[in-house]
Amino acid sequence: MTPAARAAAAIEVLDRWLAGMPAEQALTNWARSSRFAGSGDRHAVRDLVFQAIRCRRSHAAFGGAETGRGLILGGQRDRGEDPAAIFTGEGHAPAPLTDAERDSGHAPSGAEALDCPEWLWPRLQTSLGADAAPVMAAQRQRADVHLRVNSLRATPTEALAALAAENIICAPHPLADTALSVIEGGRRVAQSRAYLEGLVELQDAASQAVVAALPLRPGMRVLDYCAGGGGKALAMAARTGGPVAAHDADPRRMRDLPARAGRAGAAITLLSPDHVANSGPWDLVLTDVPCSGSGSWRRAPEGKWLLTAERLTELARLQDGILDRASALLGPGGVLAYATCSLLSCENGDRIAAFLARHPGWTVKAQRQFTPLDGGDGFFVAVLTREISD
Ligand SMILES: C[S@@+](CC[C@H](N)C(=O)[O-])C[C@H]1O[C@@H](n2cnc3c(N)ncnc32)[C@H](O)[C@@H]1O
């Protein structure tokens, strides 16, 4: 496909997304009906679509319309490219620009230029202060691919060499000792021997830094209360030597975890929702709670446009409930860890403050907010312990 034909395909997919279809589904439908498209074309169309979603507000402003055509046109203007090279009407290219389209568009400013929903901008400023604008500007770009070296299978040096042998070039990432940043070959990681044999896992560097912040020791009884796909459970098991218990309110989310654990040589036991309340006592319970995902909008940009103030209120209730239930599962001197991939204080520090107000006797041992300015996704972690009374 020519660059112009790829742009036309992205316009079609974006129009379906704007009409309410999830982007993945719209991309799959397009690929099924476009058998002529090779994998390079599919990746290129996907990149165009996701970049337009990340930059929905600013590209609609530059392009003069919140349509597939407007977003692709706006993206070109934003990058300083010549739209006439794409909007040619030749072959499978998009139709030439009309006079109205040629005169359309404006340079965005404020929250619009940062691709931030207007209602959310004051909350982000309150949460991040002077970092709010650079953080949201960073979220307009796609994220790097990061790997976690699985210390149960390899050292960072061994993992780097194994990846390099498959032409996947990586470098150590400063956020965690286990973290690598992929410089070349990111799309081939999941098919590589290093990945299939468990030397490395795909995991954002800040997510690894969250686990590195936990006071884990070999032999500890550890529960991952919101395990999901198990990225943090696997990282914790690599630090303690396992076993780590994994629980999720929706156990289907953990369905790939036994295979992932097998690949990694990690001891993970699954704990069903029926049994979790009577489990323990645990030495450390991690609550990696459901959240807005505002720290990972580079990877999952649709969430930025779906979030509402009502949803944040609902999430706070859910986060408080999880903290309350998880704290009851800890033994004396146990550690309660709270994590989100959110940038918003209403999901982070505010939830910890509310927990401390409801549960006297608990204290915060460590707390850190990561943002994309640190080189990974946005994450928050707090580590709490309870004073042991005589
Ligand atoms: C942020 S994700 C976890 C990601 C995972 N820890 C990882 O690192 O890959 C949050 C998870 O919490 C689960 N969840 C939602 N409500 C819950 C609840 N009340 N109790 C336990 N888990 C819950 C969701 O199903 C989801 O899988």
C-alpha cells in the first residue's frame, strides 16, 4: 500500500472509532476486509490510528473537523507535512482537499494543544503541579517498549546478549535494575526465543519500579490481590523466589497466568474469590487497583476520551473497598501496598489519606508518583504498615 492508501485506511478506521466502535475492533474489521494489506501496512495503519487517538483534540483543531479525514489532515499539519502529497484522489488515496478544508483548522492552545479533556485539566494541574503540561505533552507520543529481565532465568547481561543474538537491541533502563528499553526490534519480542523461554517479560519500566519499591524478601507470604494478567505477581515471585498467590475479582483475567508462570519458572498459585476472604494471614498484600489508567494513555489512548468525573467517583469507592478488604488479610507487622497506573491524586494520595483516616494505627512507609517524565508510564505506589500493639 502507498502512504496515501494507508492514510485512507486510517481515515476509514477512525470514522468507525468516532462512531463508537473500539479501535481494536475497527482495525480488525478493516484488516479482514483488506486481505491485500501486508503486516507492514497493518502496523502502519495501526500507528496512524493510535497517534490520531492520542492527539484527538489537537489534530481535530489543526484539521478543522473531528472526523477521520480531519484527524489525519490535522496530524499532517501538526508534523509539518504537506497534505497535498496524501490527499491526491489517485488510486486508493483520500480525495483531494476541498477549498473549505484547505482554509480550515486552527492552531490549538491550552488543554486542547495538550490533548487533555477540558474537564480533567484542572484536576491534572492540582495533581501534578508544574509537571502537568510536560506530562500531558509526553502522553501525545507513543511509549517505548520495555522488558523485565526475569532474574529466575537470566541476568540482565545474559538477557541483553540473548536478545541481541535475535537482532533485538536493548539498553538498561534507569527506573529499575531489571528494566530494559527496546531500541530496535520491539515488534519481534513476543516471537523471540528470549521471550518464549522466559528470560524476559514485556513490562513497563515504572511498573517494575513499583515492584522494586516493595520490601519483598525471600520466604515472605505474598498475595497479589488484583493480579489481572499477573505482570506484578510474576515480578514479585522473581524477587521472593515464590510462591506468590494471585487473586482477581474476575478470575478470567488470570487465565494466561499459569502459562506465563511456567515460561518464567515462577511459582504462582491462583486464589479464587470464594477463598480470598478466609486466606492469610499474609506478610505482604499488593493492591494494584482498577483505576483511570491515566498514566498509560500513551499505550491505551482511548481511555483518555472515555473517562468521566462520575467514573472517577465510582473508582474511588472501589479503591477504598479493596484497600479495606486487603488490609484485613495481613498478619501482625504485615505490609499493605497500594498501586495505580494513575496520575490523579484523587486515585492516589487522596485514597491513602482516606484509608489512614478510616484505619488509625497504619502509617505510610514509602510513597512515590512516577510520571512519563521519569521514562516509563505514570504509576503511583504507597507502602503501609500497621504499628504492632503490645
Ligand atoms: C490494574 S489491573 C491489575 C494489573 C496487574 N496487577 C498487572 O500488573 O498486570 C486491576 C485488576 O483488578 C481487578 N479487580 C477489580 N475489582 C476488584 C476487586 N474488588 N477485588 C479484586 N480485584 C479487582 C480487575 O479485574 C483487574 O484485573
